[in-house]
Amino acid sequence: AGSLRGVVCQRLIPSADGNLTIAYEILINNMAVASIIADGKNFQLRGTMQIGQKSGMCTLENTLLEKYKIGTITYDVALANMSDPAVIQLLNMEMAKREAQKLAAAAQARQQQQAQ
């Protein structure tokens, strides 16, 4: 707990354009992290990483969600690499929002065609 500076984990995953992209998570040692490790309560690290985003920490699931939002990866790739139910729910909401936008755009295009 005292000598750890940080941990970076990375995974190469398929991108939407057929190449590979990196998904990662970052844990930076601070007082909370050191205390969790010293107490052997490693199960609390994920929550600390989510809270510690302002200090540069991030979870794999959050980087996957962001990559999906900007279109770097597909929904299926993001879902296959996620395990946190709360982030999976956010992914599903984002996918539903995208589908709704596509349907709205298609309906608007049909209305414009009918008006002509």
C-alpha cells in the first residue's frame, strides 16, 4: 500500500472500423486506495476508482462506454467487455437513445419526401 504509485491495465479490442483500439483502466494510489489495500478490502477499489475520476482514475467499463459514445467501438464489443451492471445499463440507455435518433431522422426524411 505504501510503495504502490498506480496501476494501468489495458486491453486491445476491435474498433468499429475493423482495426484495434485500446480500452484501459487506471488506478492511482492515494490515501483512500492505500487504506483499502492495507485493510485487505480490495473489493472497494472499483468504487474508489469511479469516485476518483477527477484525479485521473477510470474503470475499464467507463472507457468502453465513452468509446461507444464517440463511435470508436460497437455496442456488441462494449457489452462483451463489460461486467458492471450499472455501466451496462448506461450502455443500453445510450444505445436506445441512438436508435431513437435514427428513427426520428428516418421519420423526418419521410416527411420531407412526402412534402415534395
